[in-house]
Amino acid sequence: MSVGPKGRAEELYREEGARLWRVLLAYTGDREVATDAVAEAFAQLLRRPRPLRRPVPVIWRAAFRFGTGEMKGRARFAGPGPPEGADAVLDEGGLHDPSGLLLMGLRRVVPTQRGALALRYYAGYSMRTAARILGSSHLAMPVRLFRGKRKLRRLLNEKSGDLKTRFATLERVLAPDLWRDIERDGRL
């Protein structure tokens, strides 16, 4: 698929945007970072002088690079309290969104393992493709997945279980429509 005109980029956003945003939410644990990363990746696509033959991998890698950079920058200012966005999944009686339990558990897993888990079990990418998106070696992916699954299951008090089913609860998280912001930023 070649993306050149704005209409093709918008079509691509409609196909990939929400899924990418949810994976980034699982990876970063922060709605604002996920929003900024998706918007920046698609704005970069709009600013490209020439169309791409295969834009999807480029968009996913760009969004993850941006999200990773934001996480590193924010880690310097993180306090001992709950992470940003915790109130979005918690109410007085506990969790009001089943995906909230997953998101809270993922926040306690190492970022590289979080990314591997989200890309594999929610986005459905192969280990090799997930490694390319994360900018890491495909040889490290099995270890990251194994350790991430083990820790996440322990945090969620599960002996075993289908992580795809658990990650499917991310579909309940409403992804924002960012296209207007992307168009505006892409014209800069």
C-alpha cells in the first residue's frame, strides 16, 4: 500500500490508529504518551515528501520510538504515587474496567517485556516483527515474553490462562480520534 495523498493517510489511520494507540497505552501505561506517540507517527507520515510502499511498519516503529523516549523523559520526574492515569481505571469500589486490571499489572512489568507482551498478545505480531518495532533483537523476544508472562500472571493472580483473552479486554478502552490533530501537525 502506497501512502501519498492525505486521504490514504487518513484511511491508514482509520485502520491502524486505535489498535496502535491501545498497544502504546499498554506499553507506556500513560494515555497522554500514547496519544502523543500516535499523533506524531502519523504527522511524520503526512510530512514525508514521497509516499512509502509499506507505511505500517514505519508508523509502528516511529510511534514506539517516540513513546520510549517520552517514558524515559518522564521517569526522571516520576514520584512514589500511582502512575498517571490510574484514576481512569479505578473507582471507589475498585476496578470498573476489566482492562484496568491488565493495565495496572502491566505497569509493574519491565518496559521491554510490556512491549513484547502487548505486541504479541494484543496486536498479534510475530516475535521477529515485534522485535523490529521495539528496536531490539529477535533473539531476546522469547526471554522477554517468558519473563513478562510469568510476572504478569503472578501480578494478576493467575496460575495459567490465555493472555490473548486478557489482552482482548483492551478493546473496551475507548481510543481517541486524533485525526484533526494529526492533520494540523502534519502541515507544519
